[in-house]
Amino acid sequence: MGVFTFRDLLELYPNRHVDKTKIAKISEINPATDYIQVAGQLLQYELVGDKRSKRLVAQLKDDTGFLELTWFQGLSWIQKILQTGTRYLVFGKVSFFQGHPQIIHPELEIFTAENKEGKNFLEPVYPSTEKLKSRSLGGRQIASLTRTLFQQLTEKNIPENLPATVIDQLRLESRYKAFTQIHFPASVPDYEAAVKRLKFEELFMAQLRLGMIRSRRHRLSKGVVFEKVAELFNIFYEQFLPFELTKAQKRVIREIRNDTAKGHQMNRLLQGDVGSGKTIVALLIMLLAADNGFQSCLMAPTEILAQQHYAHLTDLLKELPVGIELLTGSVKTAERKKILERIKNGQSQILIGTHAVIEDKVQFQRLGLAIIDEQHRFGVAQRAKLWEKAEVLPHVLVMTATPIPRTLAMSAYGDLDYSVIDELPPGRQPIQTFHRFESGRSQVMDFIKKEIAKGRQAYIIFPLIEESSKLDFENLMKGYENVKAYFPEPQYWISMLHGRQTADQKTTNMKRFVEGDTQIMVSTTVIEVGVNVPNASVMVIESAERFGLSQLHQLRGRVGRGSAKSYCILITGNKLGNDARERMKTMTSTLNGFLIAEKDLQLRGPGDIEGTRQSGVLNFKLASIVQDREMLEIARNLSEDLLDQDPELNSAENLMIKQYLQSQQGKTAWSRIS
Ligand code: ADP
Ligand code: MG
């Protein structure tokens, strides 16, 4: 159970407590009753059953009813101590036998003046495992170990590790008291106070650690310096920028510009809802790097997206002397060699690619900037690998279009700085979203026909049930045949995209759709991120109940990118579970990615959010970033204040915090992300 030391035992918190502060009436017992404490007179008892299964059954009576007490073991001893006619205080778990409530092997003591108010404490119930139970280390034994441990502990053994000002300000229990009370609380409010204190401690320490990583990077890291804005940036900005940047885009570029000029490494998370225009920001920053003699690399999660970025940026940069390369898994060896050479000798300034760019063979002449698009697909380890490519760490910009709720961003990416594009380019019309059942599919197809007649294009998406499995493929093919029946050639042409195609096939299909040769794109979720075809105005998602909220939001973001009014239609089966219904409701009621992300977090919990699963930074024992968001905000603010005053926690009053953090090193998952 991860318990090796006394401290581990202290941190093995009870799952719950059994309330012994109240004495219930027997008449209150109902089938939902769990543990209960009652007081009553023992009327009689008798042995029943045969030799093989003998048991002792006693009747307890209070002024509201009768309760059976049953023993299967230690019968002769029980018989000796039971006194009929005496009043007892009885505690145990209620079960029903032939319609009568009973307690099997109850705890029992003679009712006295002293205990007439009940036992007056909450008894801890500890987790255990079957294996431990079979070796006599069940919850009760753990309780007794813990009790024994506490008998030997004093305040000195559990010293305070939070600043006095914080304790005062939030009226927190002392650490010693909190530990005592989370195990053996005298009352429910005492227990709650203990939980509050220990939860806060978890959040505060996690925030401090992340804050220290950030603060050290700001103060101590060496970073390449983008000191000037020169020709490439300026010429592009003045002559080739296809539109006016939004205020938010400008602000973010300023933030990044400041950050990259300081001589410290930038490590920044850029959030912007789908369609908010992150690509152009990435391009401008890469030009800034090139102006200062540095190379950049832009990593995308899929080959299609990498190709699209490459095509788009090559087009935008065609008048400028910037070498730009595409490296993906499917680039042939001979060509790859040439690309690698041009990167190594500095002839090319920009490398766009998939995971292929972090392979060891790729050597840059002078890498100054790494941009990771749609980062939730890249693990932390991959991020780290990129950094190893240069002597002085390149600046890192992580872009994500899956909005991350603030609390999650603060915990899972709390070591990064943070920019947000919180504004969409002007002229976008809101996407209208509908939910339809399968039975209404033909109307949906008619609707697509009308849009196509207006010159628009449509996506029809099928879910991946299990990635690249035969089933998915068949599912998609069936869907494709079905779509084809509605949209026959030569009036209509259809592109299809799926995981089994070669890179060439994918490119061709994508290209035909981008260029408007096909009106319909039938696809699995490979197009989920990044793909940009502004003329597409309808997004139909089949079996929409199989998708998570952030995926649905991503998919919807593929339309509404041009000036035409766009539609998203979610098709589901007729029977929907509560969660699925909730998701459809959320999708049809809001376009705001941050609201959707919050809802997603509520519905699925943080453990499920892509990319955070492995990082383990959210494995708190008590705290939850969903339920304790307010407390998390407070912990974040207070930890920042503390680090502003004392960045290395070296002052006398903060030394105990530092020592505590050091003692935690390697113990918690979040400490490993540094
Ligand atoms: P995302 O943030 O989802 O990656 P993109 O960078 O793909 O978004 O941009 C979405 C679309 O908006 C693209 O067609 C892009 O050219 C366009 N766009 C980006 N910024 C602006 C802007 N400031 N004004 C008008 N259109 C813009
Ligand atoms: Mg994008």
C-alpha cells in the first residue's frame, strides 16, 4: 500500500469514519442503514442451528423496537458474558436476515452513565487489501497501528511546514493537529478542518514546486536572445500578412517577444480556442528567430497537419529568403538525407514535422525555438527531448487548441508561463449546432445537399472505436457506402481519409478536398486537429456519443473558419446515457471552448484529460482540482507571493518549507516533472 515509514502511515488517511457520536433508535433502521449505534436492553439469547453451523442469537430492545444480535464464533465466551436484562451500548453493521435487521458480531459494552451520550468519537475506517487482510492486516489492524503511533507522537514529530502568515490568514489547523484529527476526529467539524488544512498543504506545496521551476527558469536559465526585430519579421508583417492581427494575437506576440529577449529560456503555453489563429503567431515568432540567426522547429501531432502547416507557411513565405523543410515519417531516405543536411548546415531556418523531428539524427546548426502544436498529444518526456538538441536551451512554445481549464493548466502545466488568445478573428459567424438521432439521418443528408448547392463543402466524421482496428475500418467503409448512396458520382465527389492509407493517399485525398474537387470529406478523427478548409460549412459527426467533449469541440472547430454560416450536426443513437446527453446539451448550448473544457473536467475528471494522464501531476491524496478550485487559486497566489519575497526559500522562517519540499523529492509524482 506504499507504506514504508511512520510518515507513510500518517498519510494513509481513513476512507471514512463511522459516527459513534450518536445513539440511534432501532426503529430508524432501514435497508439503507450501514453502521449504527443503538442502546437497549438484552432480552434473551439462544443457540440455534445444528452442529455444523451453530449460532447465537440475542434480542435487543429499546423503546422503539427489536434488533437481533448474532454471533457465529466464540459462542461459549459470548454466552458467559452476556447478561440478560442488562442495558448495552451496541455498535455494528446492520444486515437483514429473513426480513429482520440484525448485527453480526457487534461491538458491545454495558451502558453506563459515562457512555450514555454515545462513544463520542468518529471511528476511522482504513483501506486495506485482500492480501493484507489474509495476513491479519485489515482496516482494524491498521487503525490500531495508527492509534499506537499517535500515542508516541508529539507536536515536535510533526512540525509545521506552512508559513505562519498563511496559517493565520486562512485560519488553518496546525499540521500536528490536522494529522491527529484526520485520523481520530472528535467531531465532524474537526475532521473537516483537518481535511481543509491537509488539502491546502498539498496544493500549496505543489504550486510552490512548480513556481520554483518557473522562477528558477526566469532567474537562472540560460536562453538564446532574440534581441532585434529585423527584415524578415518586418517585411512579412508589412507586405505579406494576409490580414490584420487581432488584439489578442498582438498581445501574445508582445509577450513572447519580451520573453525571448531576456537571455532566459522561454517555456510558454499558448492557449487559444480552435480557429483563434495560433499558426500565424507561430510563424511570426519563427521569423523573429530567423532575424536573430536562429533556426526553429514546429512539431505537429499528425502527418496531415504537418503537411498542411508546411504548405500554408511555404505559401506565405514564398517571397522571402527563408528555407523551410518538411520532415515526417514518410519522407524517403534520399530526400531525408538532403533535408537533414540543410538543417545541419543552417541553409534552412524552419523545420516542420511530426515526431520525426525529435529523432536523434536531426541536428540543427543553431536551434533557437521549438514550437509544439496541439501539445496534448506530446508527453512531457518528448518535450524534454527536444530541449536536449541545443547547448543553450531553445525557447519552447507549446500551443494547444484544446482549452484547458485554468485549474488544470495551473497544475498540469504550472511550470510553464501562460498566454491566451481569447479572441477570434473578426467576421466569423457563430457555428450553429444541432443534435439529431440516427432516425433523422436522411434529413441531415438533404441539408448537406443544400449547402453543397451553395458551393460549400462538408465533413462527415466517424469515430475510432479502437485505433486502427479492423472494426473501425469496416465501420468507416459502411459509413462511406452509405454516404455514397446519398451522394452519387458524378454529381458529387467524396474524399476519404483514414489511418490505413499511405501518406500519399492521405495527401491526395486531403488536397482534393482543400482544392474543392471533392465536396465531402468522409473521415475518421485523423482530421481532428488543425485542418483548415475555410470553405467547409458543415460538420456532421456520426456516433457523436462516442466522443469526448473536447474532441467534439475540436471537430466542430474545423468549420466556421470562413465567412459563411456554418453548422455542426451531432448524430447519435436513440438511446443515450446521462453523460452522453449532458455532452450533447453542452455542445448545442455553447461555443466557448473554456466552458466546454470545464464541463469536460467535471464529467470525466482530470485523470482522463489527454496528456495529463501520464504526467501524474494531479495525483493528490486529498485535494481535487475540480472540487477545490477556489483553494487551488488561493494556493497559487500565496505561493507566488512567497516566492516573490524569497525565491529560494532560504530565509530562516521559510527554511522548514524548503526542507519539507526536499524531503518530498521523488515521493510524489509531481516532483518528478522537474
Ligand atoms: P488555430 O488557432 O486553430 O490553429 P489557425 O491558425 O488555423 O487557428 O487559424 C484559423 C483561420 O483563421 C485560418 O484560416 C487563418 O488564416 C485565419 N486567421 C488567423 N488570424 C486571423 C486574423 N487576425 N484575421 C483573420 N483571419 C485570421
Ligand atoms: Mg492550429
